[in-house]
Amino acid sequence: MNTITKEEVREQTITMLETEWNTELFENKSLRLLPTDGLGKCDKDIRALEGPIESNYFSDFHPDVSGDQLIAAKDVNDLCDIIWDAIPKGNRSV
């Protein structure tokens, strides 16, 4: 069984956002106010991360997230926590 630590989730989440949104992000940056374009992302953009989370970036760890859960995230840290909580406990490494 594949396992992942919470720190690895944070690193992978930042990598995912940088790749999917083509921008540089940090843990405490708002998801809706990106420094590079000034326009920020909307709920639709954040919801769209459900597919890449479940089928690409975290597929080995079987997360079960919904777009409704994802849009609750205000910043990158919040998004990391939501993804971590969506990973089954058997796939989490402490």
C-alpha cells in the first residue's frame, strides 16, 4: 500500500497548482489572488482540481474529494488540509 506524509501532500499540492495554473504559489498564498495575473481564480477553477487530484497527482493514495470541499479552501494550506483529510488513513504516513 502506498503511503504519503502530510508534508509530501503539501509539496505535491504546490507542484500541482504550479503546473495546473502555471504560476508560483506558496503555502499561505490565497487561491483566489494570484500574484502573477492579479485576476485570481474562481470557484470553478478550484473545483476543476478534483480531477487532477484524484486521477493524477494523488491517485496512488486514493483521495476522495469533491469540488464543494475544495472551494472551501481559502489558501494553499487549506487546500493541503482538505486533500490530506480526503486520503484514507491507511494511505497516510505519520
